[in-house]
Amino acid sequence: MQGNDFELGIYTFAELTPDPDTGRVVTPAERLRDLLEEIELADEVGLDVFGVGEHHRPDFAVSAPAVVLAAAAERTEQIRLTSAVSVLGSDDPIRVFQDFATLDLLSGGRAEIMAGRGSFIESFPLFGHDLRDYDALFAEKLDLLLAVRERERVTWAGGHRAPLEDRGVYPRPLQDLLPVWVAVGGTPESAVRAGTLGLPLALGIIGGLPERFAPFAELHRRAARQAGHEPPALSINSHGFVAETAERASEVSYAPFATMMDRIGRERGWPPMTRESFEAARSLRGANLVGSPQDVVEKILFQHEIFGHQRFLLQLSVGTIPHAELMRAIELFGTEVAPIVRTELSRRAAPVA
């Protein structure tokens, strides 16, 4: 892809955490109604992609991304609609394909699947899977998902479900090949697997120095070349928030970010987020893109020098941020950040006269 093909988008988990000031928790119905408005606005301001994550916990509103995205398909025209992620290891890959093929038909060919192992494990016992099979389930189910997207009738056998003997899978999507991305947090083997399969990689960077993740991108590209593929696309997915000024962005987002990250941290043994650590993470070499439009532009371009990626997705709602603030952030990201980034990357990609 060339610089003028660079894609920018948003992803969300539709959080249901308490408002840090009032303690109020929005209802799932309210959060989902707001989410549809957010996706509609992202389309109107010219963003390229909107992703919706899958969780099975009380602090997130979406367990069925394809259903939410199908509702959004009827309210949008251009934006691509993807899971972020589909927890493939605990799902049925045939059903995942059917859901997103249906979304593809409803949206006029705008559906994508972002497949991942998931950052939480609740779905595995919920759907009757043994966590000891965590890695094997993902590898096998990704293989089956790719088989059913490649051909209408499938013969396939694996170790964790009954085999298929010349079975048809319907409906078929509008796109000739439904896009499947592999989402990776910190596992080199997953980056290699995606490259070997010729699949694009979505690399989540939510902590640490971005340059420490550069080896994942190189592993992905090298594995693709060794398997005979052109290097597939790379997306960088990160936390962030945009407001008119850096001070305003920090003021609006810090308490919700800390509420959510501390909630997860108590489960995983992370230290509590401090204001100092939050501010450090939004510096140029930090992981979070929190600031003014110009701050966010500079950071996307800085990271592009490291990764040479083709897509950037921003998680604006880390914790419950008021809907009006999210709408303004989406507007700024689409109207002020995205055009500058696209123009600059097109300039950098242009041949020297």
C-alpha cells in the first residue's frame, strides 16, 4: 500500500464502568444506542474503519460484534466494519464466517474479521472449552475459518470438533475474500503465524515504548516472505483520546482510563495508574495517543517511521467517557487528524522528482 492508502479508524469495547465523578453506570441499552451514533459519525467525518470488540463480562456491553455492526451497516455508507476482536478460540469459526458474510452482504462489502485469542478468558468456560487447549483451539479454528472463506464447500478435520465432509457454508460474502486480520498483543509466535498464512496483522500497543514492538512487525513480514507471500498489511491499535487542547484531552480521559485500567489491574496484578504514569504514556515515545489533534498527528507519524504500517486504529473509550466528549473526539480525529496524516504520508511516499 502507498501512503495515500493509509487507513485511520476507531475501535471500542463499549465499556460499562462507573463514571469516576458520579459513580453512575450507563445501561447496556444506552451504551449501544450511543455506540451506533458514534459509528455513524465516524462514517460521516470520513474515517476508514470502525471496530467493535467481543467480551463476556459485566463491564462491557458487546458480546456479539456482528449484531452491533449489522445495525451500524444500515446507518453508514463507506466505513469498513470489523470485529476488534472476535475471540475465535471459544467460538465456532463457521458461525463467525456466516455472521460476517451476512454483515458483508448488508453493508455492501464492508465487513472484516479481526480474529484474536482475546485478552480475557471468560468465554472459554462459558462455551464449554478447556483453557488447557487455549493455544491449540485458536490455531485450529483459524485454520477452519480460512478454509471456509476460501471455498464454498469444505472438507476438513481437526482435533477439537467433528470433521466436515464436503459441506457447504452459506451465505457467501459480497467480497471475493472476506478480510481476516490476526490481532496480537505480545506473542511473537502469533505474529509469525499471521505472516506465514499471508494474513494482515493488528498489533496492539497499550503500554511500553512503541519501538519495543518493532520486532513483531519484522517477524510478521519476514515470515510472510519466507512463505512466499507479499508482506501483508500491518495495523497499530492503541489507546488514546483527542480534544481541542492537550490539557483538555488529559482532563477528560485520565479518570476514566485509570478506572478501567485499575479494574483490570486488580485482576492481573498491575500497579494502580498514577497521573505521572498516564502523562508519561502520552508523551511522544509513550504508548497512548492522548492530546490535541496536532499531538496525535505527530505521534501517528512518529510511529509510522518505526513500523511503516498501513492502518492505525484508536481506542477512544478506555473506561466510560461521556458520549458528547466521545462524539467531539471522533469529529476531531476524522476532520483534523486524519486529513493531515494522509497528506503527509502521501507526500513521503511520492517519488522524488
